[in-house]
Amino acid sequence: MNVLGMIASGVAALFITVALAKSARRVALRPHVPDEPGGRAPRAEALRRTGGATAVLGVGTATGVALWLGAADDAAGSVGGLLAGAGIVAALGLVHDLKPLWAALRLGVQIAAAILVVCLAGLSPAAGILAALWIVLVTNAFALLDHADGLLTAVGLVTAAGLLTCALVGGDPALALLPTTLVAGLAGFLLHTWHPARLRLGAAGAQFTGFALAASGALIQAAAPSGRAAWAALPALATVALADSALVLISRRRAARSPLRDADDHIAHRLRRVRVTVPGAAVLTALWAAVPVATGALVYAELLHPAFILLPLAGTAAAVFALLRIPAYAPPRTAPPRTGSSRTAPHRTASPGVTHSRTASSGAAPSRTAAARRTEASGATIPAAASAPGAKGSAPGQGASAAARTAAGHPTVPPPPTGRPVAETATAAAERG
């Protein structure tokens, strides 16, 4: 495959991805139905989650057309199997975006796609087993990076550029076809997935990106000349993805959490807790990935000694240790203590210095006592008004019965106060009459 063919494939992948992503973005940002809660239509939300399918179509179409035109005659089987395996896991991810699937089913399909790649590449049984395990591991590691806007796209772009460099230096341009189209497709999709993301890679785009990077690295390493230190250089390209997986597994193990349960404990989540913005987290992670990628490419090109690989690996280990010190989980909620003599009110939490628990009797007694006091105070004036000389009212003794009824829990509304004694009020009324 010549340089012009690679450039043409990359340009085609770029334009196809940009055109499809722009159309999907217009539909996703279409004005929503006025009476719908949430601000967007369900169809638009599903389209945002499956936006990575546009990058898959752009990269897959450009690579497939290049293979059909004979751009990789020397390694058509290897590149074709690589593209077929990546397409299988992308289709599985698209189904998972629409309806979640079991983890065991997704893992089985990924293993089958990895076996297809190593079989079409013609690897030996031992090398094929190791390559298949590596592909499945790195695919899921890269897919876990899709937890922040633009993070996986930026890291995948840097890693694909490193793989492209290794393929060109290794003298096998056919294996550089998929990294070339992947660089172009991710670059075109990066504008739409950058914060605030209008489209997301989703499971389809994330698994396709991870599988394409992992399988390309395995095939480039298998086809590397015997004198090159590919065994040390190419695994370093997945350093950040593997570091994120190790960070998650260690932190969940320490917190006695399930490793398969999603939580906000990834790299970008911890960076956000130390006041790093979402774009800043993506940029920092991409720069972090660029260090081992550049070191691995230079080692693969025999410009650096393989021992230099230990430097970015040691820095990555130190970064993981530092990120583990950032708290990722909220403290567990403690239930209020229960006693045998009283039952606390539900849905109340104790705060320092304040007791919120009340018993069933003490919660109602103060209200009844206050009501009785108010009614007794108001009822004490009613008999005086009723028994006053010359006042018009009920029969004698009716005020006492009203006061009794008030004390029993049936309050009556007292007459509005006039501010003068009852006798003076009656005298003034007689004088006016």
C-alpha cells in the first residue's frame, strides 16, 4: 500500500465520519416536544448514545473500500479479519446501547471475534492464544475510558497515531491501513464528543475503537522483524487504558465492591474531585497517554533502548498510587439507633448535636397540651361574657358547658375582643339606642 492510498483512505474516513456525525447531531439537537419532561425526545437521547456508530461507519467504509480496491494485497486476510472482528464487537455494542446485554454474552462475542482475527492472520496456536487474550483485555480496558466527554476519543487518537508510526517503521504498510482510517475517523468525531458532548461514542464506538487498537497492536507485533523490541514497545501503547482498569479494580477491591458494578471511580472522576475541569481531564489523560506511546514508538524504531520503557511505566504506577488517595466513594449511611422503649420516626438522620428522633407518644402530646392550654385560656372568658348583666347570649350555664366542651377537645371560637369591659359595652349600646 502506497502513501497516496493511505492518505486517500484517511481523507475518506474523515469526510464520511464528519458528514454522518453532523446529520446525527442535527437530529439529536432538534427541538423537543413541549410537554415532554427531560428536555429531549427519547429518540434523540438514543441517537446521542449511539453516536459512535457514525465513527464506526466512517472508518469501516473507508477501510472496506480500500481493501476492495486492492490496497492491502499482501495482508488482505489479516486486515479483513481485523475489520470483521471490529465490526462484530461494534454491532454487539450497538445492541447493548439500545438494550443492555449480559456481561458474559458480550465477553463471549469478544473472544469469538478475537479468535477470528488470529485465525485469519495465520498465527501459531501459542501466539494466537496470547494475542486473543490480549485483544479481549485491551478492548475492555479502552472501553472503560468512555466515562467522560472526549476522553476515549483523545486517548484513542494518540494511540492510533503511535500504532500508525510503528506499522510504517516496521515495513508493513498494509497493517497501517486501519490505524490510518481510525486516526482520521476519531479526529472527525472529536469535535462532536468534546465537552459539552453532543454525541457520545457509546458501547458501539468504544468497543470498536478498543478492538481495532488492540488487534492492530497484536498483528503489528506478530509481523515485526526479529531484531525489533516489539515485545516491549507495543504493550506500552495501552498503558493508560490498563492503568485505569487497575485503578478501578484496586479501589473496588479495597472498598469491598463488586468489580462489575459501575461507579464514579475512574481517572476522570478522581481528577474532577480535585477541581480539574472535564476538558482538562481529557487533555491531561491524553498527554499522559502520549508519553508511553511516544516512548514505545521510539523503542520500536530502535532509537531508544528498551529499558526506557520502564520510565513511563514507573510514572504510571506512581500516578495510580496518587489517584488511589483521592476518595471516590461516599461514606455509607448509618441508620439511627433504636431503643426498646421508643421507636424513632422514619426517614430521619441524626446530625451532630441535634436529636431528631421522637417517640410516638411524645410527638403528639406537646401539640395536644398546647391546644388545651389555648382553648382553656379562651374558654375562661366565654362564661364571663355570657353571664354578664344585660348581655344578650345563651341561657345561664351555657358558658360553663362550652368551657367543658373546650377542655374536652372541642374548641369553640371566642367572640372578637372589643378592648372594653362587657358592662361598659352594654351601657354604650343602651345610650345609642
